[in-house]
Amino acid sequence: MNKERKVEGIYIRVSTEDQAREGFSLGEQKEKLIQLCKFKEYEVFKVYEDAGISAKDMEHRPAFKEMLADMKEGKIDYIVAYKLDRVTTRSIRDLEELISQLEQYNTYLVCDRDDVNTSTANGRFFVRMLTVLSQLEIEIVSERTKFGLNGAIKSGHLPGTIPLGYKKRW
């Protein structure tokens, strides 16, 4: 592969929850990343778009899978995304698999908002640290949620809807 070449695929993704919570749309991500590519003098091969899809895993994102296939065929040298969490899951295992594939196919990941660039050792280290922190955050939220639900149940407040044919006694 010619290292002077800078052909990239833009990856944009938003779940319904992300858009409601953080307010950045696919259009905003696309516009921002196209501007970034022009600035860095990257040639945009394609914009890969997964709309309304969670980052729970990498298997159920069709545009993401298509982008990885294009990477393996040597069509792109860079994957450019708005934020790291647009590309990866919060699983360290998934991230390591992605980084391994990127290295195998001489492809780099650039994330605008997180200042990520895996073309350097520091960049790869930074990506791994961000993912570890992200996984920690999701585990802490899970623990807090379980603790809160247990407290609610103990005080007589059952979460969710009551099954048909049953009544609350309080």
C-alpha cells in the first residue's frame, strides 16, 4: 500500500438515545468530518452511516461492517469519526479486536472530538485508556442502577408496569 495515499472512510452513527441526549445528528457529524478531511487533505472514499443503531456490539451495524470490508480490500487508509464512542463499543475486547484489524490492514483511526489518532503509539495508548474509562463508567452506572432498584423494591415501589390482572396494594 502506498503510504503517501490518504484515502479515508467517514463513519457516522447515532442511536435514538444519543441524538436526544447529546443533540448531534448524522448531518452535523458528516458536515464536520468532511471539513476535517478537507483540512487534512484526505480523499473521502465513502461516508458509512448507521442511523438509530446502538453501539452495543459491532456485529449489528451494517455500515460499520461494510467499512471494515472496504478496509480489508485496501480501499481506505483511515477511518474518521466524530467521537471514539461512535466507532467502538464500551468493550475492551471489541476495541482490541478493532485495533488489531486496523494494524493488520495498515489503517488508522482518527476521531475529531476525542483527539484520537492511532497512527502513533501514544494515539493507540490514548484510545485504550478512553475505552477503559468508558467501560468503568458503564459498570458504575450499572451498579448504581441495581442499588437504586433494590432500594425501591425494599420500600415497596416495584419498577415497571403491573402485569394484566394484578393490582398494586399500596
